[in-house]
Amino acid sequence: MGAGAGSGRGQLFLRSLLFLLLAGPPARHPARGQLRYAVPEELEHGAFVANLGEDLGLDVSTLSARRFRIVSRAGARQHLEVNLENGILFVNERIDREEVCEAGGTCLLHLQLLVESPLELYRVEVEVLDINDHAPTFPWQEYVLEVAESAVLGARFPLESAQDPDVGTNSVHTYRLSPNGFFSLEVQTRSDASKFAELVLERALDREQQRVHRVLLTALDGGVPERSGTAHILVTVLDANDNVPAFDQPSYGVSLPEDAPAGTLVIQLNATDLDEGPNGEIEYSFSGHAPPRVRELFHVEPRSGQVLLKGRLDYERASLHELYVQAKDRGPSAVAVHCRVLVHLLDVNDNAPEVTLTSVSTPVLEDAPPGTVIAVISVLDRDSGDNGRVSCEVSPNVPFELRSSFRNYYTLVTTQALDREVVPEYNVSITARDMGSPALLTRSTLTIPVSDVNDNAPRFLQPSYSVYVMENNAPGASICSVSALDPDCQQNAYLSYSIADGHIHGMPVGTYVSINSDSGHMYALRSLDYEQIRSFQIQVQAQDAGFPPLSANVTVHIFVLDQNDNAPVIVSPMPRNGSVATELVPRSARPGYLVGTVSAVDADAGLNSRLSYQLLQATDFTLFSLAPDTGELRTLRSFLEQDASRQQLVVQVRDGGQPALSATVSLLLSVVETMPQTLSDFSEFSLPPEVSSSSPLTLYLLVSLGSISFTFLLAILILTAIRCRGERRSRQGDSCSPPRCHCCPGSRPSSDGLKTSNLTAQPPAGTTAATCLDVPAGGPPGYCYKVCLGPESAQSDFMFLKPCSPPRNNEKDPGKRSRPEQHLQVSKEAKQPNTHWLPPSTQRPALKRY
């Protein structure tokens, strides 16, 4: 065994330290824009390699934030690491050069350094320097060498070679042979610069004198300190075998594709021996010079000399194999001869490119400018030549391209602006294809999601909304719903609804409607009235939650639909203080005579305000008719003697709504022989401002009101004079006499006189009795008039003149001549009348209040 084979780990560390002191600090070699360092193997964890932060010109304080790191392939051992606090590259785990790099030559660790924000890629090569940590070793500790006694001086006998995993000067440097009187040692060099020894016969052998010779072979390396290994050689002297085998040539060369299957014939060797019999029969085998790897891959047929392929070749592992084959006859004292076979492997495109996503920055913002780096991609093909040259491309029709930064390194960048609303995610296929024949390719798919940016304003589903709401709605009821869409996602698509500030009829719009900020449902805050407001519009805004927020507006038109909530209001005739409207009809009236027109208004609209007139009750239905559309009251026939002089009618006015609403009015018609110059109750009505300002009826109303006012003032003057006259008569004890009406309270009329009116005003409690006066003159024949005035005549209402007619034959109770008026309950809130169904101006007779 080698003298230094038992050295411990402590001695190994001391040797490594000594190597560092002799070799100096790690070397830095810039090559093609790269950094290259050298570091000896077997260093302990934490050993300094280089200051990358300083050499790359990076700010050490930002290394951690920029995620400065070494990118390695999956499953690869991380021998080196970077300290992010100071940027120092240090040994992460022990490096065994013989393990990392099986083949000889330069052992390099290729590092890819990645730093983000912005994304940058650096390549660093670290050469692992060999230290003399292995001693040379022989395959066997003792060899038996048979040499014929007839061997000539100078004959050479190849010896087994020692193996040393170290390289360079640390590998086997020379051999030594222990002192003896028969043999010397000559060291030979192979094509790969390895050494092997040959034993040279210096003195003739004599089997009879000495049958066995023992020598010690020592293999020495060139390391510091020097290491060695030994093997014992036992030389046995044999009887003479005059001829030795001979190969056709000392060295052979052959080429073999690396994908050759097992059992492939590599070469047919041929050696000849001039001897006969067993001394001429040749056997082939690997010599002791053949490395173990060669014995694993190849096999030599002992009898035929065929070299066959036994294992699987790999050009990427070793492109050349050197075989040492010996031929030896089967005779006594056989001497082996050797030849060298060089097997050159031909590279086959048997390795597809490997695509590695070194760094991926996803998702990418949709507003990222063209040229933004998305990913760093590394491509590796283990083949050589054209088989190892790789080209990369991305799938077409995507806004990305590959840019080559280093050899076999690419960056995936954007080529145009992205739009998440059009394409939210890209599946980019990256194809790596080598130049071999046939070409091999590898596809890798990279999914790139696009991150949303608030670049789309909300959009309402309709350009405007029209909402129809029935009046008298319940406060808080939903009236409609608006909806908007935002193509963005997440919070950029979260919408909130609001109503823009404004006023409706002088009131803030917020007092009329409200909106749910999340759903867009709109609610009426008050009960709407068609007669007050028929339509209005509001502005609804939809705003997203992005930054900055975007918004959109839409106009909502709200139309109030009419509901039949207003009963007709009779404006003519209009009785006062619960009295019955009275009209005088001449007895001479012919059929079709226009007695008057009943007029009414309805604050609703449409069919709800379309009015129809109907005669509900009448003293004699054959005497009068009422036009259903115009409300004109006309006579159907001429008056007869037996017809009552008082005709009481009840007129109903009904609208066209569902359900229909109605109002009634009672009319008292008095049949007279001669018409007085007074106004009837049919002309005493007033219209709303809208009607008076928008219809010719206004002029007639003004004339009627003026006439009534003048008549009223004239009546006051007459009544004042009559009262003064009556007081004088009262003091003289004068009393009413037939055929005049007896106006004194409590008096009864005579059998031939006229009955007093049943509408005599009753004085309130605590006041004096009314003064009753008879007016004998100025009236038609057969009538007398009564005026009743209270003590406060200036402040009380007047009871206008009323004819006192005798009772009819068919009237048993004078109190039944006056029926109570039917009242209609209407809304206390003032309604605007509808003028669509007002009577024409030509149908308005004079008014009279009874």
C-alpha cells in the first residue's frame, strides 16, 4: 500500500492550506465578459472563494432585495453559495474534484448568477484545482511474471500500471524498482500523458540457478508532499519457448458510433506465433494496462481475438477509449506481447436539448412597456458539434420574443402592449431544436398570466333608462335597477353606484330617490304624486375601486303614471253652506230648452279624468234629460199644469278610472211664469288658475264675478233700506197681511197665503233672533220674498232672495221639498284640475246662490 494512504482528515486540511499558501489567492480571469476563479478542492464549509459584489460592481446593500442568487439545475448539488450581506462567494459543501469531474483535464463549475429589478444575468466559472489527496494504487498487490530463461537481454515486460485519481503533477509521475541484478525499469508515456512501467532484462536468466526473482515496484506521484504506492512482482523463470506471438501492427485505430449496440464488433485482432502445437496457440486478453472503465465497456474473445462492445458508450462522457490487448501462446514459458487499440467515438445526436426556466417574473402587468423581461431561459445540449448547437423560438402569434444574451441563454421579452381584457393569460411554447440530423427538439410551455390594470371605465348596459312608476307608491319601494359592467377584474371591477347631486322642483334629489351602492337597485324615498310631478331625471354614477378610480354616468328618466286617486270635483253649480243649487225654469220652456250645464273637473289624466254625467234622481224623469258627455241639462217636453213647480234633481259625475270615482250635486229647479233678471247657480263657479289662464272661459268667469259683485253690493243697499223701513213699521205695530208672507218667527201662514220658506236661517245660541222682512214688490206674480238678517249683518252671510211659492198638491210635508245635499269626500291636498273635459264657454248660464 502507499506510504501516505493512512493520512487523516487533519493532514488533508493542512495540505490544502499549504496549497493555498503556495498558490496564492483565488485567481480571477475575465474571459468573454465572464468572471473566472480558481479554488482548490477539499476546502471546508465557509471557505472564501471571491467577492462577487465587488467584482460585478453591485451594491451590496441591495443584493437581498434584488434576490441575488445562484441558479442551478434541479437536483444539482450546490457546492458554492453567495452571502447576501457582503456579496462573498464561499464554499457551501466540500468539493471533491475527482467526484465532480470524472474525466481528466480542467474541472470547471459553471455558475449562473441572477439578480432582479432589473433582471440581469452573469456567468461565473470556478476552476476546481486538484490537490494531492490520493496516493497511486495498483490493481493487485502482487503480480506473477513468467519469463523464459531463454529471454534475450533487453527484453521488455510491461507491468501493471498504478492508478491515481489526481491529475497533472499530482498523478503518477514515475516508477521505481527495488535494486536487483537482473532487471531494470523503464518508464513509458501514453498519448494521454499517463505513465506506465516496463521491466527490462539486463542479465541472462538461469532457471537452474534461481527459479524465482522478487522485486518491489513503487509508483510515485508529483504532488507536494509526494505520495506513493507499491506492488510486489514475482518473476518466475520458465523453460524456453523459442517464439513469441506477434501482432500485425503495434497500434490500431477504429471509429465507433456512440449509439452502437452491445455485441458490436469493434475490431478483429490477429497475432501469429511460429511455434507449433500449444506453443503456437494464441490467447487474447486485456493487459494489466487496461483501465477498469475499458473492461466495463469492451470484451476480448480469448480464442478469436475479436474485441466486442459490452457496455453502452457515451460520447459526452469520453470520446476516446484506449485498449491494451495482449497475446500469449499456450506453451510453457509463454511470453505475452501487447498492442494498443484506440477507439474513437463518433458523436450521435442522441441528446435532446434541455430547456430550463432560470427565472420567471409572472404575472406581468398589462401596461408593461415592450421589451419587459419576462423570463430567463437556459438551453443545454450535451452533444457536440452541430448536434450540440441549439436554436430557440417561441410559438407564433404571441406578443413575446426571445433575445439571446449569452450562448445558450435567452431572455423572453414582450414585443407589444398587452391587454388583459382581450387575452388574460398566454401559454407560450418555447421550442429548442438542435442542428443534428435528424434534429431533436424539446418543447416547454410557459404560462404567463397578465395582471390587471385599471384601464377600463365602467359601462352601463343601456345608454339611458326610462322608468315608469305608479303614483302613490309606498315610500322605500324599489322602482328600478341599473347595472354596469367593467371589463377589469378584482377590485378594478368592483363597482359602487351613487346618485349625482341635483334638485327636483327645488328639493335635493336625495329626498326623492336613493340607490344601493352595491346592487344598483333604486328606491323611492317618498310617495310620488302625478298631479304634482309627472317626470324627472337623475344622473347615476358607477365608479370602480381601482386606483385611480374610473367612473361613468347614465341618465335615468322617471315617469310618474297616473292613478285614479282623485274624484271629480263639481265646479258648477256650486252650492254654499250646504244649500241646494237652485235654477229658475220658465213654464213656457219648450222641449230642448237648456236649463243649465253641470261642470266638473278631475285632477287625474287620461281616462281617469274623462267624465260622464248621469241623472240619478228626479222628481219627474220624463221632464229633463242630462247629456252624458257635456253635462247639459235640457227639457224633454213642455211643462204641464199638473207638473210640480219645484223639481229636485240629483246629478252624478263619474270618471273613467278603474275603479271609477264619482261626485253628486243636488239641484232644485223652480218653474216660474216669468224669468227674473238674476243669475242662476249654474254660472257661479270658478276654475283653477291653469284653466283661467289657458281657456276662453276665464273671460266669462271674470265677467260673471264682476256681475255677482255688483249685484251683491246692490242687494246690500236695498236690504239696508228695507230693514230701516221694517223697523219703523215694527214700532208702529204694523204686521204682515195676506197675501204677503208672514215673516215673523213662530207665525203660521193662513190657509190661502203662501207658505214660508223652509230655509230660514237659525240664529246661533246667545244671539238675538233674526229680523224677517217681506219684500212685496219687484217679484213675479204670485211670489213674495223674505230676507232674514242677523244682528251682525255686516259679518254674517246673507240668505239671498228665495221665492215663496205655495205648496204643491202632491206635497204633504213642506220639509220634504228640500233634500239634503250629498257630499263627496276628496283629498285635502290641493289638486290641479284637469281641463280636458271642461264645458264650452257657451254652456255657462248665470250663477245663483240660494
